[in-house]
Amino acid sequence: MSKGQQHGADRGPAPWPAPAKVPPARPRQPSLAQLRAFAAVAEHLHFRDAATAIGMSQPALSGAVSTLEESLGIQLLERTTRKVLLSPAGERLAVRARTVLDAVGDFMEEADAARAPFTGVLRLGVIPTVAPYLLPVVLRLVHDSYPDLDLQVHEEQTASLLDGLSQGRLDLLLLAVPLGAPGVSELPLFDEDFVLVTPSDHWLAGRGDIPREALRDLDLLLLDEGHCLRDQALEVCHEVGRATGAPMTTSAAGLSTLVQLVGGGLGVTLLPRTALRVETGRSDRLATGYFADPAPSRRVALAMRSGAARQGEFEEFAAALRGELSRLPVRIVEEG
């Protein structure tokens, strides 16, 4: 054997590699029952009183606290024959335990509120040609029947309302339909006729059998672009064959301005019947005329996201609203 071989043999076998350090096991997550037991003892510093306070037997409470200490690897209490004291670690963790239990309590209260219908916030979007005439009915219904409902009203044009519904900014819409919007379900409320509003000395003033065709040649005043009532009026005009170049003014942003223009002799306009009393009752220079059957009309409905979590609540709200709206000059539409 050579010297090199002899020298290597004298070294003996190579040492085993040092074992890798294993991180300490993370304490098991405590249960709510353990936290509740510990928080009660920390508050009362007495096992019997703590057990009575949370409706737990004293052995079960003592076992829950001991299990919590064991799983955390921390002594939380100092027990003597006379009294119970919190250890320094117990004092710190008792505050945390109470915070966790309070948060869980808040969570459960919120869940209870979510399960209860007609509570919390309801963000209702309404179009301008509906809001002044139907909101008094809606507000009275909410006040009398759903006092715990926090109703928030947003008056906007149809396109903005639909965008708010799809983005979750709004929960429910009150507007004219059909919408033809994907992902939106409609809960029909009623149909209402359009009435012709004229100057008091107009040749159609006060008539009750106006043919639709009369709209072909009238100086018709309409709302600005973006109002669904404008689109509906134009559709009626198109149906009766009104010429594209027939006189038509579009300078009014709201129905109140529109009827003032009519009172000033600038033309005539169409109003939904629900708006008639409010908008024409303030002037003796206005008159109304009614169309022969079938009169031009519009349908008003509630609209919600298809499959909305509150669908059942909204359907019940629509049914209640139909009952209140039956007092108005409309034809109630029962869903289905």
C-alpha cells in the first residue's frame, strides 16, 4: 500500500452531512370556540363566571383554553388555587382575540341583514320623463312598507342608467321599455297613452278622437337627443308616415320647458298621461287632446341585471308598486 493510500485509509469514512434544519411547525389555527372561551376568562378572570357568561360548562371552557395554549405553544393564564391571572402573552393576545370575535360578530350581522329582504341600500335609477310623476308613489311605498330600506335615487337618461346597471353602480331602474339590452331583465309595470298637448286655441284642443295621422303635419316639439320619449315620439311619427322634413323643433331639455313652448304658441307636443296633471295644470293657455284607439303609448318597467342576487326582492317590489300605480291613469301589466 502506498503512502498516499495509507494516508487516505487513516482518515476513516467520510462524515454524514449535517441534517437540514426543519422550521418549527406553525401553531394550529384556533377555533372560534377556543377564542371565545379565552376571551371570557380574560374578561372575568374566573372560570365559573366565564363559563356562565358564554353558556359553556366549566370543564369544556377549561379544556378549550388548555387546548388553545397547547396549540399555540404559549401559556396564556397563570392559575392558582385562588385566582386566575393573565400572563404577559395572554394580556397581548386577549386584545387580539376580542378584535377577532368582534369582527366575526360584525360579519354575521351583515350576513343577517343581507338575508333580510328590503334592508340596506337600494340604488334606483329613474329617467327624467318618469321621475317627477312616479317618484311620489315610489317614495310613499318605501316609506310605508319598507322602512328599513335605504333608497337612493339617481335621475339620468336611459343610456347612462343602463351603463350604471351593468357596472354595478345602480341596482334597479325605472324607465320606459323595451330596452333590448343584453343581460338586463324587465319587470313590466304599466302601459300609458300619449296625449296631445296644444295651445288652448288650437283646432285639435279638447278633442277625444284625434287620429294618429294628424301628427303628419303638426308643428311638433320634442325633447333633446338622448331622451327616450323623443325616440318614442319619432317612432309614432314614422308609423303614421310623417315626412322627414316636416316641421320639428328640438330645443327643450325637459317636459316643463316643452309645455311652456306649447303655451307660447310654438307648436304641439306629446306627453305621457302620468305627466299631464303636473305639467299642464299650471297654465290656462294649454289644452289637451286624446287619440282615437289605439292611441300611441309607452310601457314603463323596472329593469335589473339578469340573475341579480336580489331578483326575488325586486319582483316583490314590482308587484307592490303595481298595486300603488293602479290609482294612476295607466293600464297595469301583470308579469307573465
